[in-house]
Amino acid sequence: INNGINLSGRGGMVWTKNRSNSGDPLLIDTVRGGGLGLNSDKVIGQFSGMGNTFTSTGYTTANFADPMQTTSGNTFVSWTFRKAEKFFDIVTYTGDGTNRDIPHSLGAVPGWIIIKRTSTTGSWIVYCNSLGSSSNLQLEDTSVVNSSSTLFNSTNPTSTTFTVSGDVSVNGSLDTYVA
């Protein structure tokens, strides 16, 4: 896919969705590598065997884990987010089960943050600045806003860090996460 975005040199994420069938939305990123995928509508952890690569003009697709993603004649939509200051960043970390700050490279206060536990099942936790640190959403769910001050330790993000609690959804001991 040639979209003119330098993912191999600058980094970023691609979010793809089959528009012809009900295939799962797929997310791949340059930090975890094109071989690892996540489905934004499921709580499962990351899966391997994707075989995608990132190029100076976009990305290549290979072995989608969902058969609906490879059906001949289907149409797709994809959104590419290139890492850029004050726009988009990708952070990975290993949980330690305590309240802690996670550094990021935005150079601005994030408007929203999505955190996914990749080592095992877990919801997609969404921080949104209009809701504040005492509420969150779950990306894979259609529920209303969750009022919980525990996940972000009642602390709004800064231009250099965001805060997570020791809750397994955002910082379970020895679990891995992408934000």
C-alpha cells in the first residue's frame, strides 16, 4: 500500500478494516513490528504470524490472521498514523503492578490514550481528556463511560508522561502493554 507515509523511517501504526465483510479490524505498528497484530474489537492479546512490513512509502500486507481479510474481491479501508511530535506516539511497557508514570514522546498533553494488554486478554482502555482521569471507555465495548478513578490513578497526563495504576487492565505485574 503506497500512501506516501514513511513508516519505516519515522514509525507509526496502521488500522485496517474490511468493508466488504465482517472481518475484524486489524492494528499493526512499527514498535511491536509488522508480524504482530491486534484486533480492536476483541479482548484477546496480540497474535503473531502477520508478516507485514513497513516501507518508506507505506506498508505491505501479508498473512492476515482473519480469513475475511484475504478474500479476493473485498474492499478495505485503512488509516495510517505516523509518529510525530504533538500528534501520535506509540509506547510499550511491561507492567509492575504499582502506580507509576509511563513516559511518552508527544511533547504535548495527549488528548486521548488507548492502552491494550498484549500478553493476554484484556480490554482496550481509553482515556479521553474531555472525560478526565476519573473515567474511561473500552474500545471493544458499546458500554457507557466507566466512572473509575483507579486506572489512571486520578492523574491527568502531562506533556511527557501518563499515569497508570497497578490494575491489570493497565499495569499488571509482568504483563506487556502497548499505548
